Amino acid sequence: MPDLYVSWSEYHYKIEQLAAQIYHSGWEFNQIVCLARGGLRVGDILSRIYQQPLAILATSSYSGPGKQERSSLSFARHLTMTTETLGSRILVVDDLVDSGITLKETIPWLDENIDSPIEEIRTAVIWYKACSVVVPNYYIDYLPDNPWIRQPFEHYEQISPAEMAAKVG
């Protein structure tokens, strides 16, 4: 299975497609929770388009060189948000669903760690891999062969600050 390479323009267009898909569904939400790091850009753009507050939940399930090895899932102790309470109709966003464990565990985490009542939670990603144990409510690309996705920002994980400074002068 070859890697899937994604340019910045493709990446942003897929987020716009996701925004349109959610809009066409007619579902209304009052909060976006993005799963960091992968969901930060997706959540930021959707938050701007829908003019809904953005909350950030830091999660991690990859380690090793190039962040290609799965390790145990960990969550931040707190949800970061600028509103006093979390909305009741939550759209949880990430860039992709691979194993599905992160999305699967996020919903119980929100139920256990948020004091405000949650009416409904839906999920949205750009890429949905066949190996996932969870089917997101909204997604753009279904990937039956589970490729590694080479996103346009990945090269920043391979460059040091000194190398970047030398590159830009």
C-alpha cells in the first residue's frame, strides 16, 4: 500500500468539503472540540466557518520516528476552552480516524470530565481508514487500504530549529 501524499491546497479543500457536508446534513451544533494535534487545523477552520467556539483536547497515541508507531492513548487532564461551559451539541473533529481508539475513547472522556450536560456528540474527520473500530458521522475520504497519510505539515517533524533558521536565513 503506497503512502497518500496531500498538498496544502488539497488539505484545505478537504476541510472545506467537510464543512459543506456537515452543513448539508442540517445538523446544528454549538461547540467544536478538536483533538490535538491532528485536529487543530480542522477544528480552527470549522470554528471560523461556523462561528462556533473551539475547545481543544490534547491526545496522543503515536510515538517513535516520524510518529508512525502506535502507543497507549493518553488524554490531557483538562479541556482547553475560552467559554465558561462546554456546549451541549458537540462536534468532535480530528484529521483522520485510523484505529478509531482515540474517537472511541473521547466520548466517554467528555462525559466523565465535563460538568455541563451534553445533549449530542457527533464526529467529523477528513480521512476514515477501513481499519477503524469507529465510523465517524462525517468524513470525506474512505481509505480501504489504510495508507499512511503524508500531510503537508509533516516535514516540520523532521527539521530542527537550527536547520529551519539556516534555511530561512
